[in-house]
Amino acid sequence: MNDSEPADRSRELVTAAEQACAERSPVYVSAGGSKREILGRHCEARLLDVSGHRGIVDYHSDELVITARAGTPLTDIASSLAEQGQLLAFDPPLFGGRATLGGTLACNLSGPARPWSGSIRDAVLGVQLINGRGELLNFGGKVMKNVAGYDASRLQAGALGTLGIISQVSLRTLPRHEHSLSLTFEMSAQEAIDSMNRRAGEARSLNGAYWVDGRLYLRLAGTANAVDHTARLWGGEVLPEEAASWNQLREMTLPFFSGDAPLWRFSVKSSAPFNPAFGESLIDWCGAQRWVRGEHDQAAVHAAAAMAGGHAGLFRGGDRQGDLRQPLNPVEQGLQRRLKQAFDPEGIFNPGRLYSWM
């Protein structure tokens, strides 16, 4: 189904889902393939390539809403938005142009601006989904005032394709910032956490905050007057945008991310104290997202994350046959099972990708 030209392949995808259901033959739904080895468990099911189902369906720049098929590369969407002075607020990784809209939603991936501009889950207005019965369903809408079924649309964020084939997505967009610059400061991890949280509490132009290798980086974005005024107030060394490495942070190409060592992601309270027990770290999202490298005991990682008010998982590398995420309590596990049964009763979509028992 791979095709570089815009095309509506929804009928083919419905047929593929119907056939998989009838034969009870599981499939692994994939488009760009940029996320197969991250976030989720390894899935052995037969590949269902949806990359040919692509193209922008509708774009109302005056209403800040864009609708595109799930196989559409994010680079195509970003290019169309840039022509109108707009962007995707959740600042997603592009993974060398391989990242697609559907895969980004399924993995709920957002970039450095996420604490201020929201996640992809927050930007979703509506989703077209092919369920495990081969039904083409529409949830939500294309404008903010039309949000019937809105929660069902947002359920797809982070489901790793286990609830169906995402066919089409409607998103809200945002205007580009008039001006931006970056500041850097030398400080320890704990000093950076304290500083990031303090700065986030001010009514300023903060739009990015991360720490690595003994340096804190802050990105300011907004009107030129507001950005420059904040820069004068906060001090620090002013850096050109490229020198602050925001793109490398978003794309996970900073030196910290290189190598084969397992990569763990912590999602915790932004003010949680720095934990030096896991060694080399990178702190992002004003302290709420923390990356750790190396071989670590999974139970110890989960316990530390819970103590910090959040959860953690093995993002990349390591043994991807077992469960990678923070264990769910019985109520949460029961809810996940019921959702899977409602959307995919025969269990044909990405089996075991999210949890070994689903």
C-alpha cells in the first residue's frame, strides 16, 4: 500500500480489517515504521502497512483546524501549516521525515513545548477509526464546537494502535510565534529543577526548559517585546536557536540519546527532587519528563517513579518481550480490557504491543 502520492485507501483498510477479523489473524498496523522499536513491546503479528493512506483532506487556516489521513508524514503537514504561518502546537518529533500523523497520535508523542502548548491528545478534535469489526467510525468533529465523541478520539492517544486502525485525524493548529530566543545557565540538576519550576510560575514567555550535562536551557517565544524583556530580566547567556539544540532534543539526536544503552522515560511531578541513583539523566518539560540511560532494575525504576508522583517505562532498547510500563492496578487493568473488548473484540490489532495481557 506504500505510495508517495495522496490517496484515500480507507476502503482497502476496511477490507483488510474485515478479513483479519474473519480469519482471526492479528495484524501490526504501521506506516512510517519510525516507532516500532520504541515505547511498546515487540509485536510479531503480520504487518498491515497503512503508509499509502495519506494526504491532507481539509485545512481551514482561518479556523486553525487541519484534517489529514493517518499515513500522512508530519513533514507534509508542517510544510502546509508553515505556508500559513501556523504550526502543530505539540511540537512533535519528525524522525527524519518518517513520522506520520497516525503513528504520532497512537504513541502520544509531543516535543519540548508540550507543557505550554499541550500534547497531541489535547490538539485532537476528531478521529476516523476502523474497529475490530471492520466498521469505519467517526468520533468528534473538525471544529472545537463539534466535539461529540471527543473522549473516544482522545483514547487513541497512547493506545499504540491496539484499539483500531486510525484512518483520519482532525487537529487544531496554532499561529507561529513572532519571536524566540534561548537562554542557558550553568547549574546542577536540582538547581535546574528548582529554577524551571520557579520560572514556569511567572507570567512570562517560557516555551521550553531542559537540563543536560550541567546546563539549563530555556526557550522564550512570543512577541518580540515580551521575549526580549524576559531575557533581560532572567539574564543568562543568549544562544541562537540552533545552538540550544531544541530540534535535536525533539528528535532525540542529542549525544545523551546516542548508543545502545536502554533508555527509560519518567513522567513525574515537575517539582520532584532529582534522583541521582540512576546516573546519567536529561530533564525536560520543566522537570516533568526525565530520561535515564543504562541497565536498571525495572522494579526499582517503577518504585522511584511512584515516589516522585508519576510513572516510568522502558522507552527504547533493553528486553522488549516483557511488560515495559508501570504496572496497573486491578481497576485500571479491568478498564483497559473493557476498552479493548469494545473496540477490538477479536484482538486483531497490535496484540501485546501495549501490555502482554492485551
